Amino acid sequence: MHKEIALRKDYLTDTVRTIYIGGGSPSLMSISALGSLLEALHSTYDIGEDIEVTLEANPDDLDTFHNNYLQELRATSVNRLSIGIQSFEEEDLNFMNRVHNRGQAISALKNSLDAGFENITADLIYGTPTLSDKAWCENLQRLIDLDIPHISAYALTVEEGTALDRFIKKGSVKDVDDHKVADQFEMMVEILESNGYEHYEISNFAKEGYRSKHNTNYWKGIPYLGLGPSAHSFNGEERQWNVAHTPKYIKGLENNQLNFGIEKLSIKSRYNEYVMTSLRTSWGVDLAYIHSAFGEEFVAHFQRNVAEYLDDKVIVQKECFTLNRKGKLYADRIASNLFAVE
């Protein structure tokens, strides 16, 4: 990682505003290793002041290390935790093959708060066959009661070729119920908005001042650098990804070489990505931006295709197009119908 940081010191030209340490299990890193990594970033790049530095963490790691680890972590520049709770229901956790239990999930959140971390986001998953509507509401209420300021909640999806996909096809596990997913989504929006959370992206809710700055940068198309095996980078025009095979990643760096793939994004691809991400947010798709970034042809294309969704699923204010609550249930379908064909 240190070698890659040095080799890619010129990739970013602007001041770095966020750092996100995630993917894998970074909460297994020692404090000294983490501190060394952060120091290398600060000494190599133009790092802004008062930036958001997020660390992903498993509940069982925070429960195991307890307050000593968290207090030492708090002394680093890490000021935000992303904790993969997923659920507080034991049956649900077993279904998702999670190693932590309900007690560890609760302890991880309480320990993090006690250690002085105010900026915490917790991940939840809904729509699983084992999650009742009552249990889903209780999952949300636990986070509300703990005053967790940011909640990310994702519907269960089944990827082809995964173990879950095979179990469903064999009939040993129930398939995902789309009606249940939609109902639990609407319950979530109602509960969280009524408790002061802003629904600023389809899967993300935040108290005032606690939006994820890092993810917001992704959604706004701001360039970013990804470090480590499988990490992706984007400079505004090209997508780049490191080799996923860790030994190949290491061998390349031992020879002072970066092992990566690269794709030059066409104007249509960049337009499609903008529509896909922006439509999911509270600020929506901006016609003025489409005009300046992509041209009049794309403005006409967007207006022509979005017309069928106006009022029913899409709201327009001052030439910005956002999804209403009904539209959010169909976000992927609507976005795909607004894409420019390659």
C-alpha cells in the first residue's frame, strides 16, 4: 500500500477532502499499521483540513477490542465509523452468515459512542426471508434510540452464481419477495423521516450535518483514487481498477509497477453514470449540468424520455428532476430508460 501511494502520488491534482478505509476488514488492522498508512497519505497528497476520515468496522471487531482499541483509534485522524450491523435479529444474522450476534452489534455501537465517535453510520439489510415487518421496524428503532446519525439500508439482492442464488434455485431458501421489499422500504422511509433523518439518497438517511461526504463525492462525479487490490479510481474521464489477485498486486509493486486495467469513458457512458447516480439523490438530475457537461443533444434526450414519469414518479423543480417516494421504488428501471444507448 505504501509503495502504491508513492507510485500514484500524481494521480490526484486537487485537495483531498475525504478518506475512506474500507473493503475487506480494515478494523482488523493494528493501530500502528493504520496510523502509518494515514501518515503516508498525509505526507504524499494535499490533504485538506477537517476532512472526513471513515473506517469500516465489523461489530465483532469493535466488541472484541472494546474501548482500548476504540480510544486508540479515536486518537488517530479517523473521525467516522461505518459499522456493518446488517440486523439485530439472530435468525437474520444467521441467514446472512454474519459472525457477530445481536449483543455484539449493540455493544459495538455503544462502545463507539462511549469512545467519543459522534459521526457513525450503521448498515442494515431488509427484504430477507427471515426478517418480519415487526423485526424490521425494531431494527430501525434501535438505531434511532441510540441516536446513530447516519443509516445506510440496502434491499437484499441475489447475485447470479452466489451460494444464495443456488440455495434459492434448489428451494432450500425462499426467493426475495419484491412486495415485501417495497413494503419494508416504505416503512423505513416513513419511520426515519418522522424521526428527523433526511432521505438524501435512496439507501442513505442522515441527521442534519451528517451526510456522508465521501459517498456524496462519488454521486457528484468528483475524481477519486482507490488504493489496494481491486480498488477503482476515476479522474473524470477514465475508470481505472487494480488487479483483484492480491499476489499479482504485490508482485507488481515489488517491481515498481502498477497492475491495473483502464477504460476511457465515452460521453454517453459519463452521461448515463450521471443520470444513474444523480437520480437516486435528493438534489437530482440538473438540466443545466447536462447541457454544460454533455450538450444540447443529451438535454433533448433526457427531456423526451423523462416526460412519461413526470408527476407520477418524477418531480421537477427549477429544471432539477428528483424521484418521489413512489419513483424511488423504480429507480433502476427509470434510470435505464433515460440512458443514452451506446
